[in-house]
Amino acid sequence: MKVIIAEKPDQALKLASPFVHKKKQGYVEIQPNRLFPRGAFITWAVGHVCELVPPEAYNPAWKKWTVETLPIIPESFRHQVIKGKAKQFGVIKQLLRRPDVTEIIHAGDAGREGELIVRTIVEMSGVRKPMKRLWISSLTERAVVAGFESLLQEEQTRSLYHEAYSRACADWLVGMNASRVYTVLLKEKGISDVFSAGRVQTPTLALVVKREKEIASFKPEPFWEVKASFDVDGKRYEGVWHKDGQSRINDPELAERIAAFCREKPARVSEVKTERKEFLPPYLFNLSALQAAANKLYKFSPQKTLDVAQKLYVKGYLSYPRSDSAFVTAEEARAFPDILSRLARQPEYRGFFPAPKASIAQDRRYVNQKKVTDHYAIIPTEQVPTVAKLGDDERKIYDLVARRLIAAHYESALFDYTTVVTLVDGRAAFVSKGKVQLRAGWRSVLFDEEKEEDEPVLPPLAEGEEGRVHKANVKESRTQPPKRYTEGQLITLMKTAGKHLDNEELEKVLMKTEGLGTEATRAAIIATLKQRKYIEVKRNQVYATPKGMLLIDLIGDKILASPEMTARWEQRLAEIGQGLASPQAFMEQVKKLSRKIVQDAVEQARSWNLDGYDVAAMPKQASRFSLGKKVAVCRACGGDLVDKGDFYGCANYRKTGCGVTLSKTILGKKITAANVKRLMETGRSNTIKGFQKGEERFDAYLLWDDRERKVRLQQEAGSKEVRAGDIRKRKASR
């Protein structure tokens, strides 16, 4: 018998779907078949089942937050089972220890985190049995069967585990020491709040704060431009006065004199230049590009895009979403005609077919084995859904990915860009620019995604043609401050380690860049910064809060806030994943950095001056370990259930391990303290109106489950339950 360990329950069911199977408590039993002659068990993790132990588990003195106990550097790292997930861990451990089980199949997500999650569970179980690796990029039945037919040896992906483990330990070390030292030192200055800091989150915050300061320090200055309209043989067009390549005039009186000089004067076309430009179709999506596109078009947060893409992956409609590659192998490209033929049957895409190119199997812009890393680009699978029946969010993400693939089978877009120089009275030069689309090509598929300001269409003009100035006016404008980043732009900025690149340059670094975080973690980093009250997003623009500004000001130019240093570390971690660098050597560097972070902070604190900061206005980050206002008696253990900021949680978490938590917002509805109190006293809250799941709105009440010691959401009409509780606030410090 074999035990297959998936990363999540829904993925386990997808892996079981090609076979005759029976669902049990915590696992699925597969009946004997061609691939598993003796049958198999498929069980699952629930995301991370194990976590690194807290500091006090290594040394009781490390429990107290003091500068004297820093830096905290364990000799070796240990894991523990997360209390709320002990039951499922027990199921997995029991299956692994069965005497008739002779082999383990690691079926976690085919990436770094998947490696870490499943291997850590196996290690914690104490079982040492042969293991193989299922490595697939989609969950269609065909892909699942093909994956089980060609399992990898576990050592083929072991380096990815070393990378993920090194990343987790590095984040623990840097986050634990940096967060404690800044929190303690600021408390000594009279600011009692938790100041979380981390290896990736702090350099990312520094980018946002830098832009905030650029905007705050910007002083707008007025400038003037002279605009004229011309009539040349009945052809009307406009131009802007230029001299030495500049159109802006700093003196309004000079601008008025130029305009007055030009009025009713003769004009002659002195120069006409036309440049033809070809624009190739965009690359296929990797996760960062998909997140940026969805944010630009639909204002989706990066985390929302990842969550929706993950759902489509689990349903079998999209390939693995956490990919950092924009390329596919020849094998995937050979399947494109079949996928396109299925897309062509959908009303949404019927008008794009037949596509100009029947195949792109030989096109190295898309097909390049050397540029496919762990996974190929995000593409639709052969399991094409009825697009109109998808939920609104899923339809939007699926549509983006489907259109990208269709566009890759279209011709380039062609434009003629024309620049006309018109001389007024032989002296004043005016420049007019326009473009003409000669061939829409792929833009007919992706026009909305590739929106840009249209330049005017100029009439056909020839050098030497003469006419007159129809109008000449002065326009006053002011210089504009830099724009705040959108969440999509912040994702791109993290990928390029803070380097501002235009689209053409960005294409060149799509495959190899020393960025902040990874494709899979960047969205979570931004979400963490929001949760910790360092940034806030308004109308899709990212603002640094006073709390975020304060932390970065205090850290200054030290290494903790350096995007370049963090980017180099990411490169080293990637080398560990490729088996090219030593995890031990990397961790020694991290330990040195942790010591330096503490030393730098202590030295800096001597000269901190916080007089200019409005501490009272800073949003507080709720600490899991700080007791807030009591709202009820915990129904599970009798302790105090307290307000912890974004959620309600049991105050006995550290004392007894009671893990009762309840988010303050569930499916769009605020959960009041009064309803939490009633829930804890009677086992049921009042009816709450207006929950929303997808497009569905419904009324429901909170229900306490005594057996599971969890809160559930129960719809009024006896509908199925929706898990609402156990939203545990993780303390990972990236």
C-alpha cells in the first residue's frame, strides 16, 4: 500500500477522482487499479500543519521581550504541530505507521512551500519509508494520471525543501529579533505597540515610504505651453511650441508674446517623419504579471488574484498559479491547438477564431525549455469550463489567461507614428504627434488589457505644404508629484527589487531577477503590511501610514530596509533550491545579520527623537499576546474571550493553548461584540443579515460546534454550514 499526502483536502479529492475511491474520516481510500495494484490511501495537510516552535521552547529566558535576551539564535530549529491541526496530523501519522504501507507519495503543491509542508509532516511523524514525488502543473484527470505514471525520485526535489526550510528559518530569525528589538526600544520611548519587522516586509515597506516622502516633499511649479491649431489646405491639426526639445515655458509673459506673435501668421510644414513600429504579442502570464493585469483592470488585490487563480487550478481549469515562468515547453505547446479549439466553442471567444497562427510550437517567444523553471506559464487546461457559468471573479481571471493564450496565436500590431514640425512665419516651431494603426493584430484580443492614451490621428501632410495659424493660445499647467503605487505596481516593483523599469525592460528581466520575495509570497507580504497597519489601500493606491513611516525613519539606511540586500538573499535562496549553494553557509550569514540588526537598533535608539511624530494617530497592531477588552467567556475553556483588534481570541492561548478565535469580519459582515457574547453564552448568535459569498447574499447565524470547538456559519433555511471560525492570526515575520 502507498500513502499519498496532498496539501489540501480539495486537492486530495482531485487526485482521487480518476480512480474508484471511498471517502473516510481524514483520508480517501483508493481501490486497487492499474497504477495502484494494492490500492492506496490519499490524505491531506490543511496548509501548514507544523510550525517552528516559539523562542521560549528553546530557552525559557527568551519568553520575555527584553533587549538583554537578544539576539535570539537557536543552535538548531525545531517544529511543533499546530494545535488546531493536531487531529489531521494524527490521521496522517496513523496511516504512515501502518505496517502494510511501504511507500509515501509526496503530492503537495509542486513548489517550495509544498515541499516544506509535506516533508515537515513526514519528518514530525518519525516515519522513515521510501518516498516519491508527484510533480504536476494542473489537476485535470489526464495530468493526474500522467503524474502518477511518471513519479519523481524524492531526491530530485529535495533541494527545493532545503530552500523553503532555509527561507522559513531566516524569516523566523530576522523577524523575531528585528520585531522584538524595535518594539522594546520604542516602548522605552513611550510607544506601546508591536512593531513587526522582517526580511522581506521591511524593504518592501521602505519602497512605499520612499514614494510617500517623494510626494510629501514635492513642490508643484507652474509652467506654460503655447498650443496652436493650423489650417493647411483645409486640413486641421494642432501642435505645441518647442525650442531645443522643450515645450514648457517658465515665464507667462513670454508665453503670451509667443502666442500673440503666432496668431494669423503663415505656417509651413517643414518636416514630416514617420516611424513604423511593430509590437509583438505579450508573453504568457506568470503570477506577478497576472496580478498586475488584474489589479490594473479590476482593482483586484494581488492576494485576491492568487486566491481566485488557485480556485480555478483546483477545479482543473488553469495550470499551477504560483509560477514564475512566462514560457512553456514543447510538450505543452503541442496541446494548445486542442485547448484553442475548445475555447473557440465558447461564445466569449468565438469571434477570435480561426486565429492567424495555427500553432506556436516553434515560436521561442513562448516555447523555451531552458526558461521553464519549476512550472510553465499560467495557461488554460484542456478542461475548458462554460465561461458564462463561472462566478464573476473566476470569470475575469480565467478570461485574462484565456485571452493571453489566444493573443499569442495572433500577429504583431503595427503602427505608424508621425511627427510633424510646423514653422510659423519661418521662426516659431510647433511639434505635432499622431499615430495610425495599420494592423490591430493581437490588440483586437487584448485591447482592454493594453489600454493606453490614444494619440490624435494626423491628416496626411507633406513637407512644404503651406497654410495659416487658425488659433494660438497659452495653456497653464503645474508639475505633478510622483503617483502612488497601485498594488499591482507594487508587485512589479518587488519583482524588480525597487528598480523602475518600463515594459520593454521588464520583459528582459521576467525570467531572472533578484526581487523581494517570490511569486508565491509577494501577495502575502503586501497583505501582511496592511494587517500590521503599515500601509493602507485607498482607491487602489498604496499609502504609507504614520506607523510605517516611523519604523522606516528609525531604521534609516541600515541593512534591514535595503531592497538590494534582500534581493541578493533571494538569489542565494534560489541557488539553494537549484542545489548550487549551501543552506548551512546561508544560515550563518543570517545569524550574523540578526546580530547586526540588534546592534544597529540599540546604537540608533540613543539618538532617536520622536517629537515630530503624532503617536496617538498611529493605528495599533493587535498583538496575539496582549489582552484587550473582555467581550465574553470562552465557551471552550472558560477563559476570557477578548478583543484583539481584527479578531476576537481567547486570552488563554499562551497558558493552555486554547485556540478559539473569531474574525471580526466574515463574508463581508462585521461581527459585533454583542453577538459574540450571545454566541459564547447560548451557543448561537442572533440572525445576521447580508452575508455575501460570491454573487449570493444570505442571512445566517453563528453556531458553536461543541465537538470541533469551532464556530460555524449556519444559513437560516437549513442550508449547508460554512466554516467561519478558527481564523488564526499567524505570527510569521517575513
